[in-house]
Amino acid sequence: MSDPAQAPRRHVPLWLLALITFSGTVGMYVFVPALPSAAAELGATTGAMQLTVSLYVLGLALGQPVYGPLSDRFGRRPVLVGGLVLYTLAGLLTCIAPNAEVLIAARFFQALGGGAGLVLGRAIVRDTSEATVAAQRLALLNLMVTLGPGLAPLLGSAVVATAGWRMALGLLCLLGVANLLFTWRILPETGRRTSPPDSSALLRDYLRLLRSPTFLGYAICGGCMTTASYAFFGSAPFIFRELGRPEHEAGIYLALLIIGISIGNWLASRLVARAALDRVLLIAGATSLASTLALLGVVLAGGLSVASAMGCMFVFTLCIGIGGPSALAQAISLNPRVVGSASGIYGFTQMAVGALCSGLAGLGKDPALTAALVLAGAALTGQLALRMALRGKRRAVASE
């Protein structure tokens, strides 16, 4: 079996990988503005309609640890094509769903298919780049994971207002068709295998990842540094309403935070060329924790304002953009034989953290205080996980 690290690397357009990655996350909340009109037309309850969102997030999480090992065994291209076919066909079914039950099931399978883009977009970047360059390219894909949920409600609102709720789902189906055509025509196989890998060896490597404190530390750190932001994104309309701002302004504020992630990604692409990835992670993580503690302090002191909330969160989102790509690059670079598996487990961890944080943020009566507590807890957990990863790496080096 050839060594993947030694084979020549193939070029894959980054715009294609970004489009594939974006398709999975944008589907999370693009349907949220359409829930009332869809419920009225289908005669469904509000709770039933909310399942079209929560089960989508669940499907996105569950699919990722499956696609990774499959792509390590059978190759990136066929597994990605299979996921995109599922995403597209399920998306077509959502457009013509006659009732809420069919819509809920179709959304779940659409998410299962969308998970392929998240996993394999990252794996292909690592296949075609060495670690430092991969961190730079992963900065864009990391942005897609956070950008999708941030922009999806704005896109959904515009489409629903002009063309109805089914067209919002139709856009996702068309995106699946476009991704499938581009992948079929442009994407080469990047797994660089000259012969099929041994399944038992892949299983051993997969289990070794699950037991590795270094890998788990990076994965948890990456999730806490990136998708923990869903706690604030989901609470933002309520927080700014309590601060006396009209509801439509929440979208503007969230867009500014997305810009913060973009600036962080831009900074990351330059920092990783000058400093070690672990050092970038340590600085970004410490700054992230400081920003969440500052937000919590302001809330507890009763001095929360739009300026203080946005100032703290803008620093937090800068750290998402700076630290997220480094955590991902480190996690999926530990074993070149199971890059896909590592990407899948990482993605599952990331979505699980996001779902947990957004769920916890909805439990409290004070949205600002609850969101601040969740963010501070996630940032602290991320720092502890990073320390675990670094200790594991030092022990591995010492034992060699």
C-alpha cells in the first residue's frame, strides 16, 4: 500500500470544496423563516415544524463519522457523489412533500447527504496540501461551517417573502444538483491509493483515533472554539430585543459577527505561515476565553449594551476564524491513513458541541446571561481540551 504522504498531490479548486461544504450548513436554518407558512399549508403544529430543523442538525452530525471511514476505504470521490445524490433526491422530496411527516423525514435524509460535503471537503484539502497550507485553506471551509447558519435565515426570509416556502427548499435541491455536476466533472480522486487499504488496519486506526487524547483534545477544542457560537447566534434576536433594538437589526449584528470570522480567517492564513499551529491555537483560545469572561462580567454587572455585547462577541468571532482552522488541521493530520475518519469524527464533535450549546442557551430565562455562561463554559472547556492535546503530543514524542 502506498504512503499517502509521499504520493503527488492533485489540485482541487477551493471554490468547489467551499460550495460543497456550504451546502450542508446552509440547509440548517434556511427553512426557519418558512416554518409558519409551511405549518399553515400542511396543517402541522409548531412542534412538528421545529423537528425539520432539529432533526436536520442531528442528521448532519450522525452522517459525518460514517462518511469518513467509507472514504478512507473506497475513496473520496465515490463517497462524496453518493452523499450528494442523497442530498439532492431528499431535497427534491422536501419540495413536493404532501405533509409534515414526509417533510421531516426528507429533511433528515437531506442532512445525512449534506454531511458528506462537510467531511470530505476537509479531507480533500488535507489530501492535497501539507499541514500548514492545509490550515490556510481550511480557514475558508471553517468559515463555511459558521457562515451557513448565520446567513441562512436572511436568505430564507428573502426567498420566502418573494417566492414562498417551497422555493427555499427548492434552492437547496438546485444547489445539490450543481454540486453533483461539478463534482462529477471536475473533482479527481484525492485519496491517492494504489491498492485498496486493509479494512482491519483502517478499523484499528479508527479506534486508535477515538482513544487518542491528542486527537480528542483538538476535536473538542475546535468544537468549543467554533460552533459554540451557535449559543449566541440563536439567542441574539431576544438579547437585542431586550436591549431595545428592533428585531430586524439582529440580522445586521449577526452579519457583522460573520465578518469578524472572515477577518479571523484572513489573519489565520497569515499567522500560520509565521507561527506554529499550536501557538496560534493557544493565543486564540486564551483571547476567546477572555472575551467570553468579559461578556459574562458585563452581563452580571447589569451594564450590557449593544456596543459591549458586539465588542466582546466580535473578539470571540475573530478567535473562531483564527483558531478553528489550526485545530482542524492538527486533528486531521495525526494519521495520514485515516484523514477521512478523523475529519468525520471532528465534524461530529463540532456539530454535537454546537447542538449542545444552542440547546443549553435556550434553557435560561435571561437569554444574555444564559448565552454568556454557555460561551464562557465552552471556552474554558476548549482550553482544557487543548492542554490535553498538547500533553498527549508531548508524551507521544517522548515515547518515540
